[in-house]
Amino acid sequence: MMAGAAKISWSGFLVGVQPRIRLLRSFDERQHSYQGYVLRVNGTCGEQTGEFLIAVGEGAHEKHRFRARMELRGQSAPVDDPRMETAGFYKTSGLKVVKDDAGEPPAGPPFLGVPP
């Protein structure tokens, strides 16, 4: 994608949340850093319908406490280099929880509550 691409509006139901980690390796040393979370959303993104991956920061997770079955909407930019990101979209803004019908998460797997 081109650098500085316009943000695309998306909306849908949250299917899953996963930590977003960058792992760097140099010879025999490894280093990792936490960059936030990746949301798997089932809905619409621009003109497309289906499941897509949206990267969000740690602050967004602290504010909204993402968990499966939440209905969300926002705007995100397509990633510049898909080889460097697990998500298809990042630099998310205007994030809103439309509906939170998540209810009480089950005690066993699959874990649908707030990730640890």
C-alpha cells in the first residue's frame, strides 16, 4: 500500500483479540516489544464484507476492554508493508463500541473474556 493512504471506515462484531508483538532477532539475541492488540472483526471494511484484522494500541484496550461479541466501528489505514504486520489495517482512530452484548464469559475454553 502507499504511504499516507486514506483511512477506511469499518464496522462489525469482534470475533477475537490477540496481543500484537514485534520480535526482533540479531544473531543469538532476541528482543520483543508489545505494540497493542489485533482485533479480528467480522463485518464490513470499506466496500468489502468478511473477517479482517485491525491493529489497536494498548490505550484503546484499556479504555474499551475488548472481548468477543462486541459490536465496534472505527477508521483505520491499510498497512504500508504487509510483511511487517499481522493485521491488514492499523493507525486506528474514531473507535466506538456500538453494542456490548458480550455478557458473562464462559469459565472454560474458548476464552471469550478480556485477554490477560
